[in-house]
Amino acid sequence: MSEKGEVDLTGAKQNTGVWLVKVPKYLSQQWAKATGRGEVGKLRICKNQGKAEVSFTLNEELTAIDGMADKKVQAPREHPFTMQTVGGQTLAVFTETSSDKIALEGVVVQRAECRPAVSESYMKLKRIQIEESSKPVRLSQQLEKAVTNNYKPVANHAYNLEYERKKKEEGKRARADKQQVLDMLFSAFEKHQYYNIKDLVDITKQPVIYLKEILRDIGIYNVKGTHKNTWELKPEYRHYQGEEKTDD
């Protein structure tokens, strides 16, 4: 920022409204590959029964993901938006120029989450990401000679003690990012169609109330029938590996 702390408020005078949109990490990485001012995709906004429906389609040239052992795995192209209200908050977007000058771009008038449509390509991508994250980061290695440095084992490392202290202070499970919870839920429902809330809590390690809030967006709670007191995905999110079907 400049020494005088000047802020360009032209955006405020023009009453510019902007959207604050949360996107998956892989999508922002694919956007970064676009050279120059190349087009990264297309945004579609339409109305259905008076309600706005927004979706983003990624350019086909940007679907290839680097670093994947399976070259057939690609980034999903279709990404519907989940619209949210700004609420009682006042949010604004600022930019910083090369001359360290701060400028107000506009005030946030709409919040949204850009989520990948549940498809075979998305499930395959998530499966590989989960497999990669589960690989051990430590390997056993045989030493040819004894280690001569003076290393004294620690009974309990400082970060373990800090974690235990925070755990006792909080007294409850910490909330994870909503997109991370959704990824865990979709991965679980790919294996089985029905889950009770206790099993989903064990899988996601999330507070029950927070987990139910997310489940109401993507799932259906069965109150009767063979699968009473269990959750399953809404029809638009279903994509199962097996042949498990709903009992009518």
C-alpha cells in the first residue's frame, strides 16, 4: 500500500456489484494454465420458474490434469453453482496495482459455490486423489552403519501436546471446510447407497448438527420402509458403483 494509504474508491461511486464465488482447488489450478487472456470456460445464467440457475463449463483444452498416473482422468467440465445470500455482512473486493495502490473493485452482492457435477470423471478424480493422499509419506530404509549423532527420543512431541490441549479446550469435533465434507460424503455414497448418521459421523469426523446441515443439501432422510432412519443421495447426485437400488 502507498505511504499515504490512499484507496481508489471509483468502484464505490459506480456502485459496482461483484460475485464472491468459491471454486474447487483443482479448478483454479486448471484456470492458471490458460495462456495470456485465453478463455477458461463459459458461464451460463438462466431463470427457471423465476429462480436463477448458474453453471460454469470448463474449456475442453483445460481438462487434462498434470501429475496423474492415470492419463485418462480429467477434470470435470460441468460445474453448477449453489447460490447463497450475502446476509447481514458487507463484503468488498479490493485490488492492488503494480504501484502498490489499492483500489475498490466493488461490493459483493451475491455469494455462490461452484461445485463439480457428480459424474464418472469426477468420481474417478476423487478416487485417485484419495488414494494418493493415503500413500505413506515415510519409508523404511536399511542403514549400512550406525547413526552417530546425539539424538534423544522425545516422549511426546510439542505438536501432539498442543493438539491434545486444543482438543480438551474445544471439547467437540472441529468443523472442516464444507467442500471437504462434501467430497468425503460423495466418496462414501459411491460405495453404499444408505448410511445412518452415526456411520457418516465416523467417516467425516464432523459434528452431527453441521453434518446434517450439509446432508440436507444433497441427501434424503428415509423415515419409513426397509431403509428407515438412513440417508441417501438425492437423485441428481446419485452415481453408484454397484447395483444397489432403492426399495419401492
